[in-house]
Amino acid sequence: MISIGERLRGLRESIEISQAKLAKLCEATPSTINRYEHNHSEVPYKILIWYADYFDVSLDYILGRTDKPEGKLYKHQPNVLKIKIAQNDDFKDFIEACFDPRLP
């Protein structure tokens, strides 16, 4: 599994900027960026979110949970919603209309 540091370094190198320039952009120091990229320091959530926004990738991608920059797309349906749908046909029709993949 790819490490967070490797992913961060790959993102930076993909746009060919230095650690110093990236550090200025995210209000860090070049040595801090170096520690993140070499997994010598934990990356704060604020910085992980900044990377995700700046490089337009998902946190799943940065964290190495997927190799797709857009992240994983889940089809999550909580159990409470399944029960509610089973109990109420009108609610089921409403939910299906809201989440119909054929609609724009």
C-alpha cells in the first residue's frame, strides 16, 4: 500500500513544483513538507484537506485507500433507511425517485 508521504510527493511532483514553493502555498515550511513526504511526521487534517482541495483529489486517494484520484464511490444505505423503506411504500417510491441513476 502506498504511504501518505509517497502520495503527497507524487502530487507535488506531478505539477513540478518544489517543496519550498508548495510550503509557501500551504503556509508551512519546506522542512515540514519534507517530513510529510518522507513519513517522518504525521500530516495534520488541515493540511490533508488542503492537499485534497489544491490537487482536486479525494482524501481516500491521499490516504492510499484507492488509486483513483476521484476516490471511491460508495452505495451506502443505512439499515434504518432500509427498514423505513420496507415499512412504507410511498417513502420507497420517493427515495427511488430521488436517487434514480437514470435521471440527470
